[in-house]
Amino acid sequence: MFEQFQNLDIFPVTVLDVFTNLLVALACGIIIALVYRFIYKGPSYSVTYVNSIVLLTLITSIVILVIGNNLARAFGLVGAMSIIRFRTAVRDVQDIVFIFFALSVGMAAGVGLHVIALASTIFISLIAIVLVTFNFGAPRKREYLIQVSYISTIENETELKSILRKHCKKLRLVNMKKLGEDNVEAFYQVSYKRKDRSSELLRELNGFDQVQHVNLFFDDDDADSTT
């Protein structure tokens, strides 16, 4: 009975099927990698990761070809793959999404569903480009973090809040800690009235002689300003 189960063919393939599936997986993998390279905006772009997306699509297609030819191989391959451990930490959620993207398309190409593989690759890629182009996930009002070290007196705190309220539409004290006998460090979460107000705010804080240190933390498109 086990021999019959082992020789059970689920997806019999020919040499032409193998090459066709691999070519479709290669084309889809290249499209996925190009889309990732186009929409990625993080600080640590990895050429190795982009190349790995193409290879992952091909490898997944090969795995599906192997386990699709014999049902017993599927159980054996699951056991073999379960001993593999990956220690590389994924930096961004988007990287995980593209890994699953490549895996799914590779599976579709591996079982010979070429139309599904190509159509889903093009459709999902277009959706990803549109989401990034229109900045879909961004909040309506961006919030930033300001770190200020100053001499703690009632007059200084009043003057500091007056400067912040002049340039910020929203102002919230997140944390405050003492640095010494008279010095404190405060963290404010703010949203600017206009984005260009950050440079004006920095100049006014620098002009306040009771302020010793200022950090303005911006979004990913800008650099942090320190004084």
C-alpha cells in the first residue's frame, strides 16, 4: 500500500513543462525585484535581497515541481525543510511582504498556472506602485519629535513653550528628565503648522540662550538636525 502511495503522481511534468515553468518564474521574479527596487525608500537598500527575490521565485518553482511529481516527496520535503533555520533578521515589514509575494508567484509558476502567476505579478505590482506613489499609508498630519535641553526655571519653560506654540499646531510633552541640578531634558511630540517651519523653529531655539541642546527628528525623507 505504501509503495502505491509513494508512486502516486499528482502533477506529471515533462522537460518542456519544467523549462516553461522556470522561465515564467524567472520573468515574474525579475518584475517583483524591479518593483521592490522602485518603491523601496528605506535607509538600508540591499542588492543581495533584490537578487534573492528572483532566486527565491525560481527555487520555489523548483520545489513545487519536485513535490508535485510524487505525493510521498511532499512529506519528505516538508521534513527536510523543517530543519532549516534562517538567522537573518528582516528589517522591514515590506521585505516580508515581498518574500511571500515571490513565494506565492513561484508556487503558481511551479504548478503550471502561468496565467495566474503573470497576471497576479502585474496586478499586485501595479497596486504596490500606486500605493507608494500616492503615499497611501501616510497619516494626514505628520508628527515629529523634538528633544530640548535647557535650564529649568518657570520663565524658561514659559518662553520655550511660547516658541514651540508659535510654530507648532499640536504640542504634547512626551517625557522629561533631570540632567543635573538645574538642567532638564524634555521631549515634545509636535505637528508643524507648515513643514518649512522646522528651520525657523531651530533658529529661534538656538537664539534662546537658556537652551543648551536641541534635536529635531524628522521623517525618513529628511535628516535629523542637531545643535
